[in-house]
Amino acid sequence: MPRPAQRLQVFTESVIREMTRIANRHQAINLAQGFPDFDPPAVLLDALTTAIRGPHHQYAITWGAPRFRNALARKHSHFSGLSIDPEKHIVTTCGSTEAMMVSMMTACDPGDKVIVFSPFYENYAADAILSGAQPIYVPLRAPDFTFDPEELRRAFASGAKAIVVCNPSNPSGKVFTREELLSIAALAEEFDTFVLMDEVYEHIVYAPHQHTVFATLPGMWERTLSCGSLSKTYSITGWRLGYVIAPEALIAQARKVHDFLTVGAAAPLQEAAVTALELPDSYYAELLREYTAKRDVMLGYLKQTGLPYTEPQGAYYVLVDISSFGFKTDMECAQWMAQEVGVAGVPGSSFFREPEHRYIRFHFAKREETLHAAGQRLVDKLKR
Ligand code: GLN
């Protein structure tokens, strides 16, 4: 048999998705792969029923159904203060997973270097490698997950073509401060680098932290590809709806990548999702209220276990320090937890470039009763 491509030898399958399969095998509560176990807003389900009965069963326009782009442009302009033109600035993708891949391939040629902060969402390294680009890593150091500006400067100076920033950050829960983002922006300007933003958790930012839309920083619109998604904000991870927002010249290139990768996102789902994008501001306030409550439930149980953990500033993940259990690897610990504790998490090492086996990542995008059940199991079995 011929040998499959070499570039596939340097990364593994997603450990996040593998942990879902392991959770299912052991009937563990799945706090591994981040997705809700509750329904999207009822109006959205009604809109889906209507859309399914409607006429939208063939390809949508490749860069997104016009009604979807119009609604997204209005929503994004409203929250960011930018003036998004639905005809020029948007390409609709199959989730932000495709949006990040499209952005990477739009920004980078084979051989280019891409700065990735570590810990990072595991797709970024794979995206870079699949694009032929080389990820170079800059650590975000616990407990605040801050970067060393000199170290970041050296990474830029090594000839980086792009930097990936996830804000709010998966898995650390970090929300970058405006000052941190300004210092990234200054380096991007100085070294003429693209910024690939993953902002899928933009509406899940806990007080007193605040989300700064990177593309709104002075001079940054021109060099930023902003990736977003409807998955987290409207609890529809299975709909696979995401987007890239960027200046016209970049979107013109990004559309080509998207066109030949997937042709388009599901047409009836784009139609239904217009209802989500038109929800009033109160929806986002309520979403945040609910996630704040979920976070408090989860952290309450973790506190009872006595294990150290990171305090999430945004997104819906928490890194728990399991080093006191003495497992050789965090994967062994995660397997044991799924099987013996009945709660699945993701071994932290899948997010780190460094050999870091101290953490298990749990997510809390679950109904409160699920969190109580999982939390009780953690307390019963892990309490120190
Ligand atoms: N973003 C979620 C996580 O980190 C789910 C990712 C996925 O599987 N597409 O768990």
C-alpha cells in the first residue's frame, strides 16, 4: 500500500473527541468535549422547523446565504462597533473549525511560521501543519496565563507570518486584557503579521473581565481574520455554522479557500440561524447569567475536592490540577476518572506544547443537574 502523507504523521487525532468516545464507553458524564446538554432557544427550534419545510434544500451562495450574512453583519456591527458589509467582509463556514482552517490557508504559504500560544485549542497546530505552515509556540504561564513580552517579540522577530489568539481562551479560561492585546497589536504592526482571532466565546466573559474585539484596536482591522461561530452562543454545536470576518481583500482570498474546501455551510440551517442572530441584547445577558451560575456550581464542587484549579475569566473550561494523584500521565488519570469516577475530562497535555501533565480540563456547558451529579462524583471520589 502506498504510504499516506507524511504531514499526517506529526499529529494525532483529536484527544477532545476521543474523550467523548471514552466517556460514552464508560457511561461517564461527559465534561470533556465542550458542548451543551441543553436545548437551543425554543424560537430557534421553531425557525428550524419552518426552514426545513421551506425551499432551501440546495446549495446556498458559497460565502453564505444573503439573509444569514445580513443578519450576522448587523449583529457583529452592533456588538463590535465596526461597520461590517455583508457583501464584502464575511465568509460563512462550517463551524469556526473551518473558519480557522480557511484563515490559516488565507494567511500562510507552506513554510511560513505561525505563532501559537501554549496552552492552545488543539486544532490550531493541526491547522498550521495541514496548511504546510510551522507552528512556533509561546507559553502562557499559570496561574494567570500571561505571556512574556520579550519571548513574544522574539517569536515575531523569527519571521512569523501570523499569530493565532483565542480570546476568551480555551482551555485556560483567560480573557486577554486590552493592554495585552495592544502589545500583541503593536508587534503585529511592527513585524507586519496577520492576526488570526478565535473569538467563539465572545459572549461568555465573566464580570469584571471584558472582551475586546481585536479587530477594533487601532490599525488591526486591516490585518485581522476574526473567526466566530454560532455553536457556543446559541448552543447549536451540531449545526456547524461559523464565519470569518475580515477586510474585503482578505475575504476575497478566504472565499476561494472555503469554496474549494466545502462549497458552503448547510443552507436550511443558515436560514433558521437568522432568528438566532436577530435575538435581542437581553438574550446575551441571560446567556452570561446562566453560564456564570454554571461556573459557580462547578467551582463550588471543585473547591470541596480541595484540588487546585484555574478560575475561568471567560469561556466554559476549568483546568484542575491532578498532580497529587501521582498518575504517570494525565491520560491515565483521565481514563481512570471516566471509568472509576464516572466523569470524563480532557487530559491537559493535549493543549500544551510543553510536557505538562498536571491538568485535566473539565467544561461546564451542562444543565445544572448534570453539573451537580458530576460535581458530587468528583467530591465523593477525589476529595483530598
Ligand atoms: N471547542 C470544544 C472543546 O474544546 C469542542 C471542540 C470540537 O470538538 N469541535 O471541547
